[in-house]
Amino acid sequence: MWDRAPLTALRAGTASLLEKTFIGLQNYTDAFNSNYLQMTMKFTVIFAVIVLVLTNVLGLFLAVLLDKKIRGVNFFRGMYFFPAVMSTLTIAYIFIQSTTG
């Protein structure tokens, strides 16, 4: 990654990819002054905040729900834990298949 950092200070020519012109930090100033970058950053922050809040609220709701004494709670606890068990079983199955031929 760091070996490509100097390329950000160059503008490729239209005739050939080998023809480059040094423009310094112009690419960065263009990016930070563009509305597209500002809209993208705004969307990313809003999306991250919404996803974090909804995920935590849903997780807390499920934890409180599964902690109560209701009919069928063991089934829902099992379904909630099922993905963790399946990933472990899948890895074990792949490992067994790769070692036994």
C-alpha cells in the first residue's frame, strides 16, 4: 500500500499510462472539496450510527426476552445459539474431510 502512495501525487496522461505529471496534493484537495466525498462520508456516519443503535437495541431486547420465564424459551435460546454451533461444526467437518482424504 505504501509503495503506491507517491502515485496519488501524479496525474496520468491521456495518451499513455506511462506519461505522468506531478500535481502534488491536488488530488486530495479535489477530493475534500467535492460534494460526492462529503455526501459519502455523511451517509457512512449516519449508516454506522443507525446500525450500531439498532443492533444494540435488538440485542438488548432479545437478551431481556430470553431471560424471562416464558413457554418455549429453551427453543428460542437454542435457535439464538444455533449459528455459533453451526460454524464450529462446519469448520470441524471441513477439517475432517481435508485430513481423511
